[in-house]
Amino acid sequence: MGEMITLKTSPETSAYLAKPGKGAARGAVIVIHEVWGLDEHIKSVADRVAAAGYLALAPALISHDDIDKASFGEIQQALFDPERRNTIQPQLRKLMAPMQAPEFGTQTIARVRACFDYLYDLPESQQKVAVMGFCFGGSYSFTLATVEPRLVAAIPFYGHADHPPEELAAIACPVRAFYGEKDERLMNSLPELKQRMQAAKVDFEAKVYPDCGHAFFNDSNRFAYNQEAATDAWQRVLELLRQTT
């Protein structure tokens, strides 16, 4: 359904752009990938967004060019396999090392903002742009909401939001976050996040799915995917988009 385009950022950003098949778009959505990068799963999510009537732009924000596809898939599957999780950790740390550099975050949010501007300036978007993201992308969905007052909705799946009160107070759109109950690290921090969001007067709601862990929406991961939770979350996403675009 979609096509690859290039945005003139620094460095250049490749992105998958999917458009509705028929009729005018209802708005636009940035779709931000997991730590695995812009893979076929995220492209399929962008296609689903487009099929629902929205422009969808999924940028490639992480390069894994030094890892072959077979090894990459093995790392992803092994991370969620309890019997292999510990043995794969050294490879995972190598994979994530570039993202620990201080300049990576600054550069990445600048690229996400460029994605927003690209969609916002397209007549088809009607200047109604939302963001949704997963894991890595969920965290940057939170971040974009703190710096972009024109954003109409933020939809982070299992993302972190380690922002100071003054940054949270700048969020001007509704935030609907999704979590798996077994995702212990995020579950431990969620009560405090709710308090900070309330103090900042953010329209924030968190949906927690029982018997689910991290990446429950990813239907390409047989260890993590939960169809019932993913289906319910998707319907909630569409409802929010209908309300805000």
C-alpha cells in the first residue's frame, strides 16, 4: 500500500508513507517503530492506519545495517523466549549501544519533529497529526507530545516518560498509553507517572492488559503477541483518532 520516501533531515530520514485507498484522509499519524527499527511489522501497522482513512508515516530512526536480517530476527525472538533470554543479552547490548550516546536523543526527536512538519504541511492531513509508537517509539511519542503543541493525540505503547514536570505540563493533547501487566519495569513506574500527569493537568489514561507483557501488540513475535489485547487496543486507537481528527 505504501512507498518509501526521504525527508531532508540530518542525517536523512527514510520513511514509509501509506495513504488511504479511497476518499479524503481524515488526518495523519506518525507511526514510530520499536528498537528493532522500521521492519515489516511496523509497515503493516502503517498500512492499517491508512486503511482506516489516515495518512501514515513510519520513519526509520535506527540503523541496524551491521546486523544481517537472520541474526536480527533471532535476537528479537530470543529476547522474549524465557529459555534463551539471558544468553542473548550481550548481542542486545551491542544492538542498543548507539542509542546511549547523548546526541542520539536530540537528533532523533528533531527527526520526529520533521516528520510531524512534513505531515502537517500536506493538505491531505488537514493539519491534524497524531503520533503512535511502540517501546522505543512509545517513548518518543511521549517526547513529541512535550515539544509539539499542535499534536492532536499521542498513543504510546509500552513507552517510558521520564520527563520533568515542566515538560509534562507542555502536553496539550490527550495521551492514551497501553501496557502489559507483566511488563514489570513499566508497571513499577506507572503509578508515579499517573501522579505526575495528573499534577501537570494532562489528559492521560493508561490501559493495562492482564496476562500480557512487553510488545503484546507485535503480531510478528510469537512469544509476546496477545491477540485479544491487541484487538482491543486497536479499537481504542481508532476511537481516539475519530475523536481528535
